[in-house]
Amino acid sequence: MDMVAGVRGAIADRAGAWDFIRAYAAEWSAAPLGAGDGCGAEEIAAAEERLGLRLPAALKEAYALLGRRPDLTDNHDVLRPLAELELDEAGEALVFRDENQGACRWGIPLAEAGLDDPPVVIRPDLLDKAEERWEPWLGRVSHCFVEIVLAESVHVPEELSAFLDGTAADEVEAAGGFVRLPFPDYPPGDTEPTRWYAGPDALVRSEGVSYLRARTEEALDRTLDLFLGPEEED
């Protein structure tokens, strides 16, 4: 899988996003995506009827593709089942994802929910509720699902993932064999935005700190040696 070309296609349009997710699942997960891994049309229609609104096309396509693959969507944070989609308290956003300890949630602004592939916003859970706001996250739902699959993959069992303690983005960029993936920086305006890098059978997510996901145990060991040195592998 050419990760750079795949991500470039994934951010170009929805079809490219779903093609990337299929290819990534086939090469980097326990099993390729299959017919039973998505939610059916009747389940999607039931969610729309319950909510009293039409779901954006991109959200429906995403659930139809991988709505029943928690290994791709729920290793750390949680993609809500269709039956648990809801409007936030103020009726400003359609909430579809939660941080695993309730620190934040992700949604689609209702004002833009009529678009086929609307932007995604995030709302932190603050002690002072008056300070909470929906803030920009990614510009399209399809981009968000590409991010979900990549982000959740760094939380697979430790034989294929690791925390690169003390490794910042500039060190990843300086490492031989790693290239930055053409995915948008997110969240917008962050002083240390999340960025993705690809190397031989390995991915690094950098967000001030960095996380490693390898396709094989050999690639994990090789990349840990590169960033941390052989003496620090444990």
C-alpha cells in the first residue's frame, strides 16, 4: 500500500476516503472489510427517523462501511452505534463519537448537516460548562473517518504499537525513511497540531508526543531502534 498516494486520494473525495479505509483494513488490521462489517440501510433509516433529520451522505456511507468494526473505530475512543447518535443539549450538533473517559465528544454542526460531507467539530468537557464551545476539528466527515481509523490503529496491542517517549515531530521529520503524509493539520490553529508520518511498514502520529504503529513486529523493533535506540526498547 502506497500510504502517501492513499492519503492523497483519501482527502480528495469521499470515494477516495472509503478506498483508503478498505486498503488500510486489508493490510493493517486483523481482517479486510466485509459485507457484514457495516450497518444496514434499515438501521440507518431508523436512526434518521428517531432523530427527525437526514444524516449527511458521508456519515451514512461511513457507518455502512465500518459501523460494526470496533477494532477499526473503538480501540481508544468510541464511535457511537447508530442507535446512540444524538443532538447535543443546545441542539447545535449531531454527536457521533466520544473520548474514552468523557473528556470530549465529536459532532457535526446542525447548521451544516445538510451538506453531503460536512465539517466535524469537537467539544471538550470542562468543569466550567459556560466555557464549553464546539470547536473545529476536520473539514469533512470523510476526513474524520480516515483519521479515526488511523488514530485507533495506534492503540492496538503493544506488539504492534508503542509510545515514542520524548520524540517530537521535528525528530520524526529528520528520521531517515519517514515522510509526512498529506493529511491536514488538526485541530486548526493548534500550536502542536496532529501530523502523520509513514516509514517502512510503520506509521507515526505526532501531536507534541508521538505514537508508533507498525504493520509487523519486525517493523516495530526496527523503528524503535531508529527513534529510541536499542538500549531503550523495553
